[in-house]
Amino acid sequence: MTYGEQLKRLRLGMQPPMTQQHLADLLGVHVTTISRWETDQSVPRRPRAPPRDGGWEGRGPSGIARMMDG
């Protein structure tokens, strides 16, 4: 499973499912960035500054999943 497939699966597996826009807002990126990640057109870089919610631990879908839960 690719990074994009994992990210999309995690996002849609939330209750209720999270929109790309909501995830983009949480991470402080544009919605097209989320789309590009989910279609494996690009991958996230290590953030230069923590997102507005105080930060996320780790990189990749598991780090994003922890941030969305928390």
C-alpha cells in the first residue's frame, strides 16, 4: 500500500470521515496538497513549524493519524 493510499484510508476511516479540506486546515496546507499526497504525486516534507494545533509527532500516515485523534 502506497503512502497516498494509507493516508486516504486513514482520513476516510475517521468517524465521521474527514474531508481533504479539513485535513488540509489541520495541517496548515492547501487542499490540493492533500490531493497530491493521496494520489502519490508528491509526499510531505518534514514540517518547518508545527501545525496550528501544536504539532504532530512523526511523519507519514501514522503520525497524521495520531494528530487527528489528539
